[in-house]
Amino acid sequence: MAGEPSTWTVMGHVKGTSHHETSTGSWINYWETHAGEKCPTLCPSNSRDPEQAHDLNKGKGGAVGCHVIIQKGTQRRFAIVPACSGCNRQNVNLANINWLCKAVTILDMTTFTMAGKVLLPEVVKGKKNSNYWIEIIEVGNVGGRGDKVAITGYTNKYGRKDGPPLTHTYPNQADYLLLLGLVWKQTVASTKRTITQREDKDFIPEVITCNMRMYPTHHRHRADYKEAYRVCRVDRCHKDANAKTTTCRKHAGTVQELETQFQASYI
């Protein structure tokens, strides 16, 4: 189809994710655990300045794991990408994560498995409910517009022995919670067991590099961004940097020359 990305691209943020929680403590921890590396220091969003990257960890909230949709051709995935909390709080319809980054998937529609758990929607004294679904019996849209989704089933604190199943209603933004509910319901139907995702042991995430060859336009900040994401700092080179240097093996001798050029640009 014309216009579809030929490499994995972050298409935008996912709505309605506040009730989806990971058992690793935070979505940043989830990303670091499965990506096998520490969170990068620079934010992959160009919403503040297309020429230069900004610090991912500074500011209110620091680094967060953003729920995003990534796409390559006709393939789509839900995944987590680290970004600063400010860029994550922006209009979620905005495709603002436009530079090279790594995404860790959270949902597999082929195996009907997912990471994390879905909390019940109640908020008690400003805090999220600690209850979460362990078995989903039914899920579906509520009302003609489909702007809400109802989930029926049992929770970690209310099982089959406690009585009839519970039903709770959520905002159905972008059908995200509807999709998660359907995945859990399908898994129960296919395996004849309840879903307990406390350890995410049934889900095998993918680590996918997105927005290949996309960097800040200012040459100094482009080099710094590539270094933060472990890509060779030399311009127009896109190879992985060696573990102990900031360049690939081919350009190992050009680091000093590169720094001299950068220094000259500021004079």
C-alpha cells in the first residue's frame, strides 16, 4: 500500500493506557529488562526542537515508558518506547517520537499473550485500585458510539468462589482496553485456564529498532544523539558503535577529527 513505512516507524501514542500496569514496577523497568540496556539519556521526540534533542531524564516526571503503535508495511505492534514525561503528556494524537529508538512490544496477537495486567478502574483517595483482572469472561463495547468498554470477570481479590462475576466499565479510547480484554478472553478460551500475568511468563516481547536513520538535524546534536543510542557518531554512518568507543570499527580513528570539526563550528 502506498505511503506505508518500509522500516519500523513509531506512528503515535496509544490512548487509554493508564489502567494497564506492568509487574516490573514501571514501564521504564520493563523496557530496560527486555531491551537489555539502560534507558538512553536523550528523548526521541522532536516536538521541542527538530534540530536538537533534549534530556530524557530531566523535568517533572523524568523518563517514562510511552505506549505507542509501531508499524512496518501492513504489520502493527503495540510497544513501549522511553521518552520524557512532557512529550508523553502531549496530545496523544501527535506522532512526536520521530527519531531512532528501540521499542519493546507488549502484545502479541498471534499467540494472544500480553505483558502486564489491567487494573480495575476505581480510584480510592487519589490512588489506583490494587485489584486487577485474572480471568475475563466477556468484553465488549457499551452504547451505540462505542466510546466505552465493559469487562466482566474475576479479579485477584474476587474469585469464582466469591460469587457471580464482576463488571466494570472503562473509557474505550482507540479500542486499546477492548483489544487487551479480547486477548485475555481468547487466551482463557483456548487454554481453559485463568490468566495471571503477575510475572509475564507467558509473553515473549520483541525488541524492534524504529525510525531508522532519523536524527536531529543539527550536526553536533545529531552526533550526540547517535552516541546516546549507540550508533556511530560519524555523519552518514549508521552502523552500531563498538562497546568501548563512540564509533564503529571502520571509523575508530576519526573520533579526534570529528571532535575538532565540532569545536571549529562553535568558533
